Amino acid sequence: IGDKTTVEALRIGSHVSIGSNCTIGKRTVVGDCSMIEDGTVLPDDCIVAPFTRWTGTPARMVGELGEGFEVLMQQVTRDFYE
């Protein structure tokens, strides 16, 4: 989760990338292996499907992520804790 990001989500899945200056609305569900780009505003009650990429104000899905994204995020997490 990036700097200056506000999160009020109901659930955030595993291996999720959330950029800086984002707002994640109340009761929002962010699926596993998804990417929320810098400055994105996810409105209340939004559902982010797994393996998708979101951007904008208000947010919209702009792409799908391959299964390799999960492996990448696992490596980023390991590197962070080493």
C-alpha cells in the first residue's frame, strides 16, 4: 500500500498492489492478485475482480493481469522481508 493512501475496504486479497494517493472506499472488496494504480479512487461498495488492473477517478478496470503477476508479487513480498 503506497504513501498517502486511505483504505476503508471490507477485504483486501493476497498479492495486491495498491499505489500511492489512492482512496479505497467503504465495503470495497479487492480480489487477489489485483493492481490499483497511483491516484485511483475506488468508490464505496466496489468489487475488484482477481487478476485485474484499475485506475482513474472514479476507478475503472483497464486490463487483466496474467498469472505471472502472482509470482511477481510473491517475490516482491519476499524481497521486502529479507
